[in-house]
Amino acid sequence: ASALAMNKDRSKALFREALVGTAPHLLVDVSSEADRAGAPASVARTLGYPVVVKPNCQGSSVGFSFVEREEDLAAALRLAGRFPGGCIGERYVPGREITAAILEGEALPLVEIIPEGGFYDYKRKYTKGTSRYTAPAALDARTTERIQREAALAYRALACRDYARVDFRLSEGGDPSCLEVNTLPGMTELSLVPMAAKAAGIVFEGLVERIA
């Protein structure tokens, strides 16, 4: 499950099979100069701009780029291509950042992530005070239930167990788009799974006991 979840191309294919909404993407070959030269045309044809470029097999937003213009794509591909496993382009979904913690197969209250002045990148994930969080997320019941249902489907599609965190972008029209499943999400004071558990009335010690 962890290997599948870390491979964004493969996990997104399984999300689609499970009828979990996920943004269109393209696995980009950057193994040669010729492949890198042909990438802009493939990205523009398949995804358009703006587009998100990231390594296929990394986490914590390492190697992430937000690309609005074709002339910036080459640098983004070079950055993502520094890591093994290739890289992907993914259609950018404007909207809100929502995450769903799954504990023993059941979704906990949703958490909304509100980064201060930019994307929820590595710095804003791990630096205190650079992002705000709302738990439970201020969403209507129908949207909440849909995201929780799709999070549980994604969890099962990758054969996860015990606990995980499923990240979404929520479009301005109210449609969730699954980004990825984290099979070993953080458990620090800034982490989202303990925050979701607390919103469900589960204290940190109780959460650890249930996982263990």
C-alpha cells in the first residue's frame, strides 16, 4: 500500500477505477534531452496551463512547482527530474485544500488547510505559523460526506490499513479532486491526523493506542 501510494501515477489510476475524482495528469519522461524537449507540447496538449509539476515518487511537496507559462516548464521538469521515478504534470485545480484522516477505515472530521500567502509547500507544512487550519472544515454536509466517502474509497483502493491521510483540492464548483494518500502521515503537534482526531473527540494518547 505504501509503495502504491508513493507512486502518484499508479495511485491516480486506481483512484479512477474506484470512482474517486482526481485531476487529469501526465507521466512525463525526463530521462533524455529529447524527452525533455518534447514535454512542453505534451503537457500543453493534455493538460493546458497552469499545471503542477512534481516528482512521481516523492512526498512533502519536495520538487513541487506551479507552472503558469510554457517557458517555465523546463526548469520545473529539471527540478522534479532530480528524483528517481520520473515526474508528473497534473492539471491545477483552483480552490480549497482539504484533508481527510482515515482511522480503521472510517473518515474523521475534515480539516481545511489555509496556507499564508502561497501554496501548501514544504515550508508551510513544517514551519509553525505559516498555515492556518480549520477542524472540522467549514463545509456543507453534502460536500463533507462526499469527500469522506471518496477518501475511504481511495484508502481501500490502495489496500491501506490502520490509518492514513487523504489529500484533496476542492474546486470552486464544489467538486473534490484527490491528490494523494499518505500512508504514514505526520504525528507532530502541527500534524493533521491528530488535529482531525481531536475534532472527533479522540485525544492524542487514544489515537496512538488505536493505531498501535
